[in-house]
Amino acid sequence: MGQRLPSVGKSLTYKLLESHGVDTDAEAGEEVAVEIDQTLTQDATGTLVMLYLDAMGLDRTRAERSVQYVDHNLIQADFKNPDDHLFLESACKKFGFYFSPPGNGVSHPVHMQRFGKPGKTLLGSDSHTPAAGSVGMLAFGAGGIEVAAAIAGQPFYVPMPKVWNVRLVSELPDWVSAKDVILELLRRHDVDGGLGYVIEYSGPGLNHLSAMDRHVIANMGTELGATTSIFPSDDETRRFLKSEGRENDWQEFAADEDAGYDREEELDLAALVPLIAKPSSPGNVVPVEEIAGEDIYQAYIGSSANPGYRDFAVAARMLEGRSVADGISLDINPTSRQLLALLIEDKSLEALIAGGARLHQAGCNGCIGMGQAPASGRRSLRTVPRNFPGRSGTREDEVYLCSPETAAASAIKGVITDPRTLGIDYPEIPLPDLSTANISLLEEPLSAVEAKKIELVRGPNIKRLPKLKPLPDKLELPILLKVGDDITTDEIMPAGTRVLPFRSNIPKISEFVFDVVDEDYVERTSGHDAHAVIAGKNYGQGSSREHAALAPRYLGLRAVLAKSFARIHRQNLINFGILPLTYEDPDDYDALESDQTLVIDDAAKQLSDGSTLTAHIAETDRELTLRHDMSARQRKLVVDGGLLNVLGQ
């Protein structure tokens, strides 16, 4: 229940929820509506958002600020990605968005630097949007269609979260950094340990973490399954905003001293050691020293999970007078044009290149499988947030998640290396005093008058949105696939150069659904108008990319039965008219098999009658009680065939 007694002070989370229209007396899990100040879209999801806005007939964003970034699909192997970039630029002009073109950098750190504002809410069509919690924003990741609704002025609907306070004490020792903090939480709690919670950080340890350190931690709270993460807006936040020339945007925000929480934990920073997440889950964490000495092929520094100046500068100092080991690829991925300018200015880039590193363009790049795929059967150490199977672009990959210190030390030695054993002094990295950003490279919104003259620029790969039919009265659903626990959105709908260029072409991208798990799934769907999938716990963890719901829906998916769902993906299923059902009897998972047929009679009526519905298996007559636990609003979305149908009414 959390802080319900009037004598108990308020958490920062509750303060910001209340200031954005939420009654915090709501029960945990009850759907609440949050007013949204800012929106963020990136190119892997933004094309669909713009298509939704066009279908809705929207003239201009209703948010205080909407920003579109091009950071994911940067490889221009043919016309598809550059065509989409032009489409997005034209849509920004039409709908009143800021536009960040290719080369400006990764959305999350750039947004934090240019638009992050304490006390505001942010909704982004990217699951790592909670990174903005590093500067005291209440930031959520969501499916693109929910972001489109917010752009149109609607609130964001989310289950009322519980609040988990992580109190940080002491100071990080040498060779241990912010990545090790979030890896320690993942070691303790795994990838579903934060489901239903906002993680709120406090304590004296904050005095030793920069705003970009906090970004690392807030970014990867997503990997814990958390609704979002948030840090107080304090003197460090003020220093950061001042360094970006935006000190006037600073306000202090913090929890009351007597705030009550649903869950509390203390983390002693001084006790941490270098950590690493082994393949193929961010929760598979061990001390680096436990696997030291294993050969590697690649080390990779960059991504939204280590985007700060110090993350690159520390690797540069480590390489001074040294070089990358023979046969090792050290890949440097600057997270912004601004960062790249700083690294050039202080000669960090020179040290990296002289030491044998490879420089790539500012963007997400290999984090999303856009280039830099590792060789088959070889280990890749990366500072990225995820190491889901095949996400790197190599089907049988071995990706490890670690800090920049561990990645650089391992590149120098050629094997997984605890940086404490490198035998050099730990580099002290002073933070830059003033940004060198050229903010004119962010294209500002056109006036409303000028925007009316704009026509959307559509390339041949940008297809019209598919029409989704309402829920039929009777569902006869062959079970075409049964999967286990922790199925990721990358396994449902792969990313990378092979697939993401079709992000605005649903018929084409649907050809890749589940091909990492079962290459025959798509072929089996061709003989059925509708079907179901059976899953274990935490189904749909990972990305907010709604293609993992919309593409299966295009193929006829009408129900997923699982032990539990990741929050964003569950809502994405609902948004496209797919029933997210859980088992009342856990033994039902073991009893269900592929090639059986799930039958649900009077589906719409059953949905309206309560939080459960009754189904049976045609071949065995086994009766199932399935929970949906949807709000009245969500039930209407499913019955009507999805959110776009409702928004268009």
C-alpha cells in the first residue's frame, strides 16, 4: 500500500504524481492518469507515432515540448532509413516538434542535456526514457501509440506504482563506477525485481554521483522491470544544468525527510566491486574477478547506459601509453556530437585512436544491433544496457555487460580483466565546466502558420497502418507457440540491420516475428485467422517497440497466456486488441501445449463481467480460469480492436 497515513511524509515520486493530476490514495496497481509535459520519440518507434498522428488528424502537439531524435537507424545501406529520416523531419515540421537529425546523438543523454527539467513529466516511445529521472523528472517509457495520445493532449495511463527507496551510502572505491551500482541491484533482484515499483534514490552517497552517473543508474532501472527511476533534484543537478547553460531550469525537488515507502533498501557504495552480467540476461551478474582471464573478441564503450564524458575519458586515460591487445576490437560509440567535441578538445579522442580504438558515429549503433556485431562464438564486452540473445546482430552471440573501466582494461589485456589488477593509478576525471554544444543543430518547431503548409514526405517503404478488427464474440484460438520465462521483445520482434529498416512497413516486418525463437512460427500463422501464444513469467521484458505487439497482431495473435507480463509490453498488447491473460491455476501452463485450441465463448461479455474469464481446451475439454485484470478503459480498447480505433472515434 505504501505511504497512505497522513502523518507520514511524501516521497518525491508521490509529489510529482500529485502535481500531475494523480490521486496518490489510489491502490497500488489501480490505473491512474498522469498529465504529461514532454514527449520523446526516436526513429525506430517515431515513424509509427507520426503515422498515428496523421491518422488522428492532429494539427500540432499539445505537449509543452515534443522532440524527435534520429539515433537508432543510422546505417544507410539503401533508401529505407534515409527515406524515414526525411519523413520524420517533415512530420516534425507539420506537428510542431523539435527535430534532432542523424549525428546529433542518442536521444536520452541529448534530451537530458538540452530539455531535461526537474519536476516535469516525460513520456517516451523508448523503454530507457526513465534515464531522465537522473535530473528529477518523472519519466516513463511506453508504446508509440500511447505517446501519440499524449502528444494529442491525453494523459498517460499507468498502474499506480509502489515506491522502492534505495538509500545510497558511502563513496565508490577506485575502479568501481555507476554501472556497477545498477549491476549490483540486478545481481540482487534480477530482471523482474522492480515490477510495479518506482525506484527512488536517496542518501549521502548521492553527493558522490554526478548527473551522468545517475543517468546510468536510472537508464538501467528498466532492466529491473521498474516503472521508472528517479533521483532528487539537488546541487549536483544544478551544477549539471549550469554546465549546459540552463541553470534557470533548475528547481529543487526531494522527498520529505519522514517519507514512507513500500520497500526500502540500503546500498553501501564502498562495498561494491567491479561487476559483469554474463550472457544472455542483464540479471546474470557476477564479480568480474570470478570470470577473469576468459578470452574476448570485442570491447565496446558507449550507449545510453554509459553516455557521459567520464565514461569515455576514463578509457582514454587508461590507454595513454598503451594499446589494445592484438586481435581485439575496441569500439568507441560517442553518444552525442557534443561529447565528441569535448573528447576532441581535451585530446581524449586522440588517446583512444592512438591506442587502437575504432571510432563510430554518434548514435545507438551496436546497442540495437545496427553494426558492430561480434564474430560468431566470440565474447563481446559492452557498456550497453542489454545483452538479450541475438540483440547484437549475431544470432549465437556472447555479450557481457560491464563498466567502461572493465571494458577498457579487458581490451588492453585481451581477456576479461578486473580493472583493479591493471597495475595503474585510477584516473581522476574532472567534469567539464561548460557545454560546447551547438544547439542550433536541433531544428526548432515551425510556427503554426508555417506548419500548415507542410506535406509529409513518404518513401515507398512507409506503408499505411493496418486495419484492426474488433474482438469477436467467440474466440477459437489454436496455440501456435509455447515459450518459457523472460521472453524479450527482441525475441518476439528482432532489432538490428536486418529488421528495423522495415519499422514503418508492418506487413514486411511481421515476416520476422519470433524467428529467433521459432523460424516456422510465421508460416504456421498463414493458415489461421486468429491464434494464441503460451508463455511463462515476465513475458515481453525489454523494449517499448510496439512492433512486438502490432506485428503479431497483424499475423492474427488475439491472446497471450502468461504467468506474468512486463508492464510496457502488456499495455502494448492491449493497445492493439490482444488479450493479456494470466493463469488462475499455475498448473495450466504445464497442461497447455502447441496444437491445442483455446476456446473463449462470449469474450466481450465475459470481459465486462469481471477480472476473470472462462475458457476451455477443445481437444481435452479442460476448463481454464484466466485473469485479465484490465481496467474498464483497457477492456474497451481490446473489445474495439485497439487504441487507434478508439482515438479515431
